[in-house]
Amino acid sequence: MSQTTILEKLREERRKIMEALNQLEAEKKKIDEEASSILREEDKIIDEMRSCRDQYKYNQLEIRLNDTSRQRRKAETQKEDLERKIRGFKGDLEKIETRIEYLKPKEQRFIREQGSQ
């Protein structure tokens, strides 16, 4: 198999990984926004609980707080999973970039090195 077909396959794989990485980062941003809004809601409920004197209302707030905390923990777990996936894709991308750079013809690498100096 010639080096050009290997390079083409590696470049195609790099493109696919970059697309997936962009999608994951967009999803992470969405979950970050969701988690921050849940955290604000949780803080608001806690503040209400501090000033509450009515036991019935306090119990209702406590139920809302438990539900909100559960949602926050779920969002944090999703965020951690996405961060783990993103790190994996970035590692794969680095390996592919290294292989592409290694497989490039020497003239192209030499020109690139001279241009950076």
C-alpha cells in the first residue's frame, strides 16, 4: 500500500475525529450551561430555606432541593463522561497528527521546518 493512500486514510480519520470532537465540545457547553442554571436554582432554594419559618413550606423546599440536587449530580456525571471522551479524542488526534507528520514526504517536512525558523 502506498504512503499516499495511508496519508489519505489518516487525513479522513483526522477529519472524522475533529467533527466528533467539535460535536462533543458543543454538547459539553450545553451541559455546562444547564448545570450552571441548576446550580443557581439550587442556591436560590437554599436561600429560601434559610429564611423560611413555615414548616410545610420548608418541607416543600426541601423536596425541590433534593430534586434539583439529583439533576445537578446527573449533569455533573454527564459532564465528566464528555470530558473523558474529549480527552480520548484529543489523544487519538495527536497520534494521528504525529503519524501524518511522520509519513509526509521529507521535502514537505523540511520546508515546514525551515518556515518555522
